[in-house]
Amino acid sequence: MMNFLKPVMVAVTVLSATMAQAGGPVIIEEGQGEVVAEKPASSMGILPVLGALVLLCLVACGGGDDDPVVSPPK
């Protein structure tokens, strides 16, 4: 009886161990409750636009010395 019971117990242990490690079936439901945000029409963003405006202002306004030069009296 012991020679018959030992291989059966080993087989049951191996099969149950693999089933315990398997984790069960993975069920993936597509489109259920998942909300995907749409991209805006303009995906460029606001920072490059602000950077271009600042650069344009620096070029147009300049940074030169526009104060009148006062000449000393003679």
C-alpha cells in the first residue's frame, strides 16, 4: 500500500502546488469604466507661446539706454 500511496501523494502535491501558484484566470474587460481623456485640439501648450511673446517683447522693447544725455554747462 505504501508503494502505491507515495507516487499518488507526490502527484497530488505537485498538481496542487502548480495550481496554487497559477493565480487563476485573468479577466480583462475592455471599455468598462475606463475613461480616456481626449487630447485638446491644440496640443502645443501655453509655455512655448508665452516664451515666444516674452522673446518678441525683449526684441521690440529693447533694453537700450534711451535717457537724454545732459551736457555740462560751459
